[in-house]
Amino acid sequence: MVKKSLGFTELQWTCPSCGTQNRGTARFCINCGTAQPEDVEFHQATNEQIITDIEAVKKAKAGADIYCFYCGTRNPADAENCSQCGADLSQGTRRASGAVVGAFSESSGVEQIPCPSCGSMIDPDVATCPYCGAPIASAKEPPPTPPSETAPAKSGGNKGALIGVAAFLLVACVAIYFIFVRTSDASARVEGVSWTRSIAIEALAPVQYEDWRTDIPADAVVGVCTQKVASVVDNPVPNSTEVCGTPYTVDKGNGYGEVVQDCQYEVYADWCEYTVQEWQVVDQVVAEGNDYSPRDPVPQLSADRREGARSAEYVIYFDADGEKYTFTTTDEALFKRAQIGSRWILKVNTLGAVTGIEPAE
């Protein structure tokens, strides 16, 4: 994934002594003079703006500031000696950087007002201009906190719903058991049988599919193709389209933030319809009987046809004291054991269907 830079923006910090909002590059609070703390946390301005000033951009790109090991003075990233005491900054502490401070937005929905002293656009609810330190007389008083309304407690609503769902599922399971699973025994006599055997007849016929052009068989006839996303990669390649996420601001450790986007690249390829000749079922031949000698049908095939899948079905007819039942199976051995006149125990479900048979003792 590529991080794409959209530019830089100046962050802000809150004075721990008086609560004044200050520009990220301000070393001291413009209201009370308190030095910017070493562990200060920068945050975004209400309406962020991409910096266009060349010198400011250069400072933003320089990297995290360094705090002097001896006097604690904050120095630019490229400084070699402390601006306050002249000490070598090689032993200084570099400010933390790289933290995401929030999603970037040039418009937060809050309409800014011009500072009456310096004209800079500022948030309407600040008490002091973060650019010149002038007091803002029009600062809004915080709205009164409305009395909290305590919602009436729901007495077991969710619990009752869960109990209802559990009861429904239990009833459904019981119903399924009694209708399809639960069986009763019935003693019955075999009174007849039938069988059916079939062979599918196949012929070559056109079949249409869709696939990537590179995966289409060589003997296929290619039809309409469209461009579709075949893969997503982290770096740009030919025939790719850049797709980026929501811009966000990253703390540079020097009062500035870098606005970046995480980008990936969608690679497009041809997705095509194509036609191939495949063996398809076009007919079938069937043999039937009512004896115990099932046999396959004999197909008469032309040169362009062939035999396909074979299937067989055997039906046994029972009489249980006047009640008629049928049992269908694909087990030829079981079918041949059910000789006419023999007695069997039938497993009959609630719907009257025979689910299994076994010889009577």
C-alpha cells in the first residue's frame, strides 16, 4: 500500500495553564507565556488548510523537533546546536511523531470568523486568537447542559425476546422430528415390483461460459469482453487505476501535520464470454419391467452421439392389511430380496412415506 502525500497543515496545541489554543509552531502560549510542554499533544484545527508557503512547507518536511538535553529548549530538526544554550543536540530528545491525529477535512461545517486584530480566520468559540493572541470578544458562552433524561429501564425485554426465539426453535425441531424423523413399524407383504433403467444420450453442443481472456481455452470462440478488476496491488503497474482511502493527518513532531492517503491500484483485464463445444444430454433411452431381471436399454447411436450416464430405480409395492405402500431404492440387491409374497417390516413416517425396510423375522 502506497502512502500518498497531499501536503502539510499546521496543527494546534492547548496550553496546560490557561487552556488557550495555540498554533503548532508556537513555542510559548500566546496568552500566558507558558512554554510548550515537551510531551505536548498536537491536534487538528477545526478547519484544516493545506499550507502553500514555501518556507513553512520546508519546515514541515524537516522532521521532528529536538529538545536540548541540557536546557530543554525545543529546536528545529536540522539544528546542530541548541539555540538557547549552544549545547550539542546530538544527545537531545527528538519529539515523537507519526501518530494519526484524525481524518483530514478542510471544512468541518463550523464557519470561521476573522480575528478583529490580525484578520486570521479562527474558530468562533475560541477566547484568544491562536495567531496573534488577541482576546476574542465574540467568543460564545458554552451552551447550558440540558438536564439528563433517564430512559425508562426495559424490564427483561431482550431476555423475553431470546426466550421467545428459543421456544420457537424448540417447537420447530419437535415438529420436524415428528413429521420426518419419527417412524412407526408396519408389517407388510410384497405384492409387486417394477424397475426402470435409463441411459443418457449425449451430443456435442455449444455451451457459453465467462472467464478472464488469459484463461479461455484455445479452441473456444470468444464473444463480448469487458474490462473488470482482476487484482489489487500495492504499487502502480500498467493498466491500473489508483484507488485511495480517506485522507488523514499524521503528526510530524514539529507542529505540522502531513495529510496522506493510503492508496492501492486496481489492475484491469478482459472478462469475456466464450463458447465451446461440449457433450450435452440430448435424449435418453429407457427400459422398464415388472420382474426381477432388470436390464439396460440398447441405444441406437449415430456417429455424432455417445452414451452418457446410466441410472436405475427399483420400486417395491407392499400391502399391509389393505394399506398400500411403495418403497423406491437404487439398491438392486435389496430389490431382488423382496420377492413377491415375502413379509417385511416397514419404517413409516407421519406423512405415510416409507423411509426404510427390513425382512420380517
